[in-house]
Amino acid sequence: MPAYRYLLMLLVSWIIVLGFAGPVAAQHMRDISVPVRGQPNYEKSRLLGHWFEVARSKSRFEYDCHGVTADVELRDDSRLTLKIDCHKGSVSGPVLDIDSILVEVAPAIFEMRFVRFRAFGHQTAVVLWQAEDDSLAVLGSPSGEFGWVWSKSAIIDQASLDLGREKLVAAGYLKHGIRPVKH
């Protein structure tokens, strides 16, 4: 019996360590003392559509994701649906759907509620910046859990990619932690 108790304590210890490892790693990707501010006078309808994730910071819910796309749709209840398609392992790998509901809590600030992966909890998603023509959007989280550069096109020019990365850096994200996403 004591051996089972030891194994149970070891398992619980690992669960606790792994539970805290994600948030700690995320905080190292963003200086959380830098305030995260949403784009002023933001209209959530601008976020609707099909997006290609062209750059991102590390995220525990996009671990080993490649060729990531995001679809944002308006729901009947005025909230938004966010469906992220993550190709596991490679751009041609199997697709993992990460579905969430975006609830607008203030202009450009959304509570992201995961549908299937409730272990990720609720995250705050902030539209940090969006191009006037809505071709590029930059989103982040105050916790540093994720930082995304989204484009309406899978392939974007270097200047646009650099601009998106600069917006994340201005929000406290570490430049070396923002990586391009290949499609």
C-alpha cells in the first residue's frame, strides 16, 4: 500500500508542476508590467472572417501547431465563435480544432472561452492593432499566454510581418519569442 501512496503523491506533484509550467512559460514571453491596450473605438465586426496566423509567440494551446488558420464568425447571441485549425506536427499534419467563444467585455477586449479544451481556462484576447483595410490584425493576452499576428493572406510581405511583430513587442512581447508560422 505505501508504494501506491508514493506513486499517487508523485503523480499529483507532476500535475501541479505541469499546471503551473504553462503560465510561467507564457509570462517569460511577455513583460507583464507593460500594459496591454486594445485598439481604440474598435468594432468587433472587423475581426470576422478567415485569418492565417503568420506569426505567434509560444502558447501551450498551440504547442506543435503548424499552418494555423482562424475563423471568426458572428453568433446569434452577439458573441463570436473562434475556430482555430492547428496542423499537428507539420503543415500537412492532422488537424486539431481548437474552438472557443469570444465574449466582448469592452471594445477590442474579449474573454475567450474554450469549448473542448476547458483545461486552458478562460483567456483574455485583446485586439492590439488592426490595419485600416483589415488585412492584418495583432492580438495578445495580458498574461502573455499568446500573441498572434493574423493576416487575410497566407503569404505576406516582410514589412507587414515586421509591423505585426513590432505591435506585439510594443505590448511587451519579447521579439525573439515571436516566430513566423509557415503555411
